[in-house]
Amino acid sequence: MNCQVSSRRSPPVRQFEDLVAWQRARELTKCIYTLTMLEPFCKDFGLRGQIQRAAVSVMSNIAE
């Protein structure tokens, strides 16, 4: 296995919003909310809410 470590330095993380993982999770959450407003999710309030909460949970767990 060939693993290389990048010598590029990342900017310091001062708050969780600086984390690339959190930023990507936020983008995912936006997509999930957009998709769940369409058929068939928009009519199934329970499923829509559960999927939306799961997406938000990813962001929250990274922030913790």
C-alpha cells in the first residue's frame, strides 16, 4: 500500500464551519431538503422529516 502525506498546509481550524467535512455535509443537507420537497417525499411527511433530520444529524455530529 502506497500512502502519501500531502505537504500542503491547510488553514487552521478555528471553528467547526472551517472543516471541509462540515461544509460538504451542509451541501448534502441542502440537496436532501431540495429533493424531499419533490414527489413522492413531499406527501409522506413522516419519511420526509426522518430523512431531513438524518441529514442535519450528520452536520451536528461533525460539529460536536
